[in-house]
Amino acid sequence: MPEREIAMPERDGPGTKIDDYVCRFDMQAGWVDLTLHEETEQEAEEVARGAMEFLYPLALPNEESSLFRGIVKRALELNEDGPILAAQYFSLGGVKLADLVVDSYGEDGVPRPSPEEVQPLLLQWSNVEIAGEPKVTRVGLAVGETIRVQAGLQRKIFPGFSRRTGEFIKYAVFPPGTEEIIVATVTWRRASRSAEIVQVVDDLMSTMRNIPVDAEGNEIERLS
């Protein structure tokens, strides 16, 4: 299964020197990694080719198809703000069901806010309103203290007017020993598939790991 690495702040430990941290996910079947590093259309097209081969292995290559161009467009959109991971979840039939973006927030020397301070910020979206009462829970992930938020979304069209556009889940993770907050955001529109998507997202987040590495990027299995 593909894994994505998320850089964390430097910290020293006894024995082998910890130069950095990487955060990893075991991405189950159906997830397609669309992360871009250069955020160019050429790179997005390369990512889309790989996605097409994975999703439609029996289809003839056609870079002018609506499916291919749609993946290119979405890859560019998901990477607009430079996330550390961008992905989409597809059904077995190749239907796109959900978008995933993972971001890292923090600044060297600045104490990170508490979970209580971060919680209301998870419900603030530009041009979007929360629909209904959000479900807010604390989750016991091995990677650190975590807040999980799930709710519906309404996008503002004009002042005083809005329409329901879908649902979302946000996980805010507070790995110990760092000043970083990792926020994973999943959005989707197909209400009929909500139960499946929620389960897939919760399964993915349960695999999140925060692993120390040395200056060469080698994993440090344990601190001595």
C-alpha cells in the first residue's frame, strides 16, 4: 500500500540523533495519491496517468478523455495550498467518492494551541456554513491526542442564500514532543455512500504513525 511522509520538527533524543519525524498512513484499496510537489500541470498529468492505470487498467489510454482531464483538474485544485498529502477515494467501479487533504500547522518556537482552542477553528470554512449539529469526539489514536469533527456543509451562494453541498470529517492530531498539528480533511457529496466513506476514513486514520528518522532519513525503531 502507498505511504506518504509528513515532515515534523527536529528533536533530539538519547542514542541515535533524531533529525526529523515522518507521519505515515497505510492507504487501503480505493485511495489514489494525487499529491503534487511542483504543482504544475505536467506533474498533475503524470499523476493522472498513474491514477488511470490503477482505476481503469483495461481502458485504452486517452489523455483527452473527461476522466483523465477531471483527475488532472482535481489534482491541481487539491494541491493549491501545498498540502503534505492529497488523495481521492474511488469505488470499485472507479467512481470518485471523496477528497482527502492533509495539512501541517506549526511554527518553530511558538507553542501550539490546545485541543480546546483548535476545536472551534475546525468548524470555520471560507464561504461555507456548517449544516446541522456537528459531531465532535476525542479519538484515542496511537499517534497522539486527536479531535474528530463530522458534519454537513452548505456553501454560500449569495448573501442570505445557501445550499447543501455534502459532508466532511476533520481529524486534528497533536503528536507528542512537537509543536505541529496535523489536520486531515475529507469531503464528499454522495449521502448514500456516507456510511462507507466514514468507515474508510476512520480506518485510514487509525493507521497514522509518527516515526523518528535520522539525518539520512533512516527510521529509528526505538529510542535508547
